[in-house]
Amino acid sequence: MSQTKIPQFQLPALNGTTLTLSPTAKYLGVEIDAKLFWKINIEKRINKAYMAFYTCKRIVSNWGLKPSIIMWMYTAVIRPILTYGALVWWPALNKQYNIRKLNGIQKAACAGVTGAIRSCPTDALNVILHQLPIDFFIQKTAAIAAIRIEELGGWNQQNHGHSVILNKLTINKSDYILPKLDFNRHFQVRIPSRREWRRGSFAEEGTTSVYTDGSKMDCGVGTGVFSADLGISLSIRLPNSASIFQAEVLGIEKACEVLLENHGNIHKATIFTDSQAALLPLSSPMTNSSIVHNCKRALSSIKDKLQLNLIWVPGYRNIFGNEKADELAKAGAFLNESEAELIPSPLGTIKGEINRQFQQIANNRWKNITKCVITKQLWPTYDRKRTNDLLNRSRKSIYRITATTTGHWPFGENASKMGMPYNDICRGCGVVGNKETIFHFLCECPALAQIRHKTLGIHQAPNLEWISTKSISDISSFIETSK
């Protein structure tokens, strides 16, 4: 077999000038290089993020915004600039060089919130401010984008490249569908006011009434359907991942099935539900949920058989049909999960699950990290409530708590590493052999025993892990009272 020689590529010419190839191309704001290294794209992302950061910083210095607002500026304005187009370039995070560059902007933002000094580790600031490490956050953003595109049918799953992002996670099928428009509504939706309900019932004479309800409890999720006119009482179990909204919509769909089975003797029917959240999407021409779409189809299938109305009923108002539907929904939540009717999970639930899985990965990294010894003892895990307590304090208080928690401030041995004056002996007690350390300061300095007892409830703490069980308010009181 003869070999075919591939001719050398000839560059095109324009007006007698030979065109040259560019090493990069910009498509939808993403810089693509010839070898897909994404280095140039990441540098452009970082430069834009720094520009936004320093613009926000000037606002902060002029207006003196609260630390919580500064944190919001980073998460809502700066970080989205970093993650733009992450779905295609996240594999570049396999190189530590790129992660270090991206870490720089997150550390600068965290330092702006806490006032931490330059030597403070990024990992410590991440856990204190409840921020996912930037490489995990970018992967999480890419995974959420991939889920959305997959449900729209535009995702090509491969075992290499950027498309392996979903292989890293355990995710249920999403309820999200390509938005559909339908202006042909064959049923009436009415949401009376509570005042109208106080005047009397909306159950008309000669109309078959069906009541539906949903319930989400610790034990599970259930749907109830009740009709005294038809002698129907249904309890349905849903997967634990289902939302209360899905339970309410599914109840309306099951009510339609009940009416279809008994439509021979019915000319007019009303479905009552105490969920306005379920009625509004059903009355909207736009649908992006598969369970809402299926419910609309069930409602439309009744149009040639009977006249149908959907009416909102106020909950917990001693309306017999609604109370019975509520009881049936709660009974459904207690049914065995193996009996659950399989439905896809809401997109919001899947996003929450993706976030939970990446949060667990971040926690595992934090537990296995070998540095940040003091912070690991005083802030052993990501804790959003503890972070919110911190951010609601003054700048000075946040700085003091962060400095104490990380050990990075002009204090004892750390001061010597910073080239600043320091003391070998604790300035509080002055006892020879008592070095000025975070452990000595927080746990055992005898000069601070009374203050420690007043603020932390103990004269001497056994270790830093014990201190981590105390509230941010108690720790702040001890630091400020000790001067």
C-alpha cells in the first residue's frame, strides 16, 4: 500500500499579505490555546478578578463596609469572574501552578475580610471563612453546569477531558427539563383570599371535590389524596430526595388519575390544595420541571371528559377534606422507602448534594493537612454557623480572633519569625519556662485564670480542642478582656 504524503499547510493571503496563525483564540470570553493548557485563560481570569477586587477594595476603604459585605463582594462579584467557563478548563487544576495562582486572589479577599497578615495560610482562612478551596469550588461550578447541560441533552459523556467531571460524583437524575411553552390551559386555577374563605366554602353543590397535600418529615416525604365524594384515601411515599413542592404537584397529578378512573359519573370536579407554590407553576405557560410537565399533561387529559378547577385552600383551618389529605400525606411519609414512587430529584436538591459532596472532600483535606496545627485544633471542621458568628462582629474583633486562631500575629515565636521584637517569657505571668504561645495564652497562663473562668467557665483549659467547643462570643470576650 502506497503512502500518501500530506501536503504542507499553506497560510492564506489577503490583499497580497500572508496571514499568520494566532497562538490563541477567544471564544465566548474563554481564551483557547493551541495545546489546551488553559494557562493564558487562567491568567486573564485572574487579572480581571484582581481588577474587580481592587475596585471593591477602594469602595471598602472609602465607605468602611462590614466584613460580611466584603465577603459577599468576593463571592458575588469577584469569584464568578474566576470561574467563568470553568466547565471546559477545570482540568487545568491538575497543575499545582494554576492552583497557586488562583489561590492568590482568594487569599487576598479572605485577608481583606479578616485583616490576616501575609504569612497566614490560605487553608486556615478558607476553613475560618467557610470557603471551599478554590480548586474544589471551580470543580463544583463545573459539575453544576454539566448537570444542567446533561439534562438539556447537550452533554457528551466521555472518559477523558473536561467531561469526566460527573464521574467524580454520585448524583441522581434531575427533574430539570428544557423549558417548554404551552398557552393552552384547559383548567381554571383560583387562589381566593383568606377573607373569601372565611365567608364560606368553595365546594360547589354537584361538584366532585378532591383534596391533595404533601408532607416532608424527618422520616421521609409523602403525598395524600382524599375525596369523600369518591370514597378515595391514598397515601403515597416519595424518595427522601424529593421536595415538598414535588409532593404537592404529584398529589394533584394523582388526583387527576383518580378523576379519570371515575369520570363516568362526574361532570364537574375541583381539586383543592393548600400549596400556592404548586398552583403557580401549573398556571404558568413556562415549564422547566418534568414533574410539573407530567402534571400538566394529566390535567389536559381530562379536558374532554369533565370541567376541572384547581382552587387553593388555606391550611390548618379545620377544613375537613384538607385535614384528611394532610393526615394521608404524613402517613405516606412513614411508609417503607422501598415502596416509594421513583421520581427525579429537583435541580436545587442536586446542587445541594454536589455542594455537600465537595464540602466533605474539603473537610477531608483539612483533616489530613499537616500544617496549620493551631488552627486545626481551634477550628477542627468547616462550620457555617461559627463563621456567621465571626462575620457579624467588628473588624477589630474579627482580626483578633483570626490572629489567635491561626497563631499568625506578632506574638511569641511567630513574632521572631516575622523579624519583630518578641518575648521568650510570657508577659502575662512572667514565670520562667512559660513561653508565650497560643496554648499558654488560651489554656494555662495563671495571670489570666480569673478572666478565663469568667469568660470561658474554667480556670485552666486542658487543650486547644476544648477551647474550640466554646462560642466565638466567649473566645472574643476572653481575648479582649485579657488585653
